[in-house]
Amino acid sequence: MSYVTIKGLSKTYGKRTIIENIDVSVPKGQFVSIVGASGCGKTTFLRLLLAQEQPTRGEIHIDGAPMAREPGRDHGIVFQRYSVLPHQTVLNNLIAPRAFRSSFWGRLSRADRAEERDKARATLARIGLEHVADQYPADLSGGMLQRLAIAQALAGEPKILLLDEPFGALDPGTKIVMHDFLQELRDQSGMTIFMITHDLGEAFKLGDRVWAFDKPVWDATDPEKNAATITYDFDARDDGIPFQTLKERTHVLHPR
């Protein structure tokens, strides 16, 4: 059964169409890796899933309902650049963003505040950072910082996790450790995950599916026609065999 359903999705800025006519569906708990050259609309697509952008045409449904028009707690996002607060402890990095987004903190009783801290500590325990809860980001390794960024995304107990090049800045050894961690996290939580990566090996290692974004038509005489879409949908669990070819081929229009 489809959990995320996307129909006729297109995004245009002025006269320039970035992505067009995306039709896909994703079951609950599936891990989708997204690959493609720079400028092929991958990050725009992620921003549409996050509701940071609104589609020009088409629609996105989550669990059968139209997606909210503003980012909500049901979506978590992790970028390559760590979005941590350097002057806050690891624990407060989970609590502070929620307090900043609302005025709830000042209205909570002492017991409720303690409960919020307990929830944050439980999230840190879930990702293996409970032992550094009172340390600061400057004291953490690259892998720990990325775990902290993921913990921030998990603090709102999201149903969908969006990852934009999350491991691109890590050394090879730390990257392998983070791959194992993310696979365990997905298995335990059952979250639906979308991850952008330029590493094809990483895409097929982690993903159940791999979507290849490309521009089916390249017309050098009219660059505004160079819109991207999902051209291939690979089954990453069956030796990378395309089980849904969305575009049979791409081609380039050369000026004469």
C-alpha cells in the first residue's frame, strides 16, 4: 500500500521548469536513494516533500491525505552541513530548536520540562550519544556530529526522514559506521526515508529503491525546456534491476 503518493508533480520558477511530471508511489518504511547530476532537481524535490516549497502543478499525498502546506513535525531533515548549536550542550541541541519554534517552554511546569528532557535523553540513547549529553558540539567527532544532526531530526518523532548528502563530508571509515547506524535505525523505527547522494555505492547499499533524476531532453537553444524528472526507478534489493523504467532513454538535442 502506498504511503507517499506523488502525481504529476512539477515545479516552475518564472519561465524555468525545474522538475516536471513526476509520478511515483512509496510504501511505508521504504528507503529511497536519489541520485543524479547536479542541477537535476533533486534538492528541489526534497524541498517539495518537506513542504518548504509548493508545487506548481501536481500533488503529494502522505498516508492518503494531501500534504500540509507548511513543514511539520512529521518530517525530519538532515543536511550535509551540521545544523547544530555550538554554544549549547548536546542535550540542549535537541530541546532548544523546539523551544525556539514555539512559546511552549515558558508555560511548562517543572515536571513537564523534566519530561521533555527525558524524551531528549531517550533520543540520544537511541542513537548512541547518551554518554556525551552534557558535552558541546566542538568536543564531538564528525560521526558523532552527524548522529546529533540525525537526533535533532528524530526529536519530533517524524514519520518521514529526508537526508540531503548526509555523509558527504565524512571520512570513509566513519561513513561505513554511519551506514550501519542508519540501516539499524531504519529497521528499528520503520520510518520512510528519502536520501540524496552522489555516491552510487552508498545509494544501492542503503536504499530499497534508487531513483535516477535526469533531464530527458537537453536543448541548448532553449535551456528553459531542460526540466528534470525521475528517469529510472531501480530495485536496489534485486541486483539493481530497473523494475519501473519511467523514461526509456534520455537524449540531447544539438543545435544545428
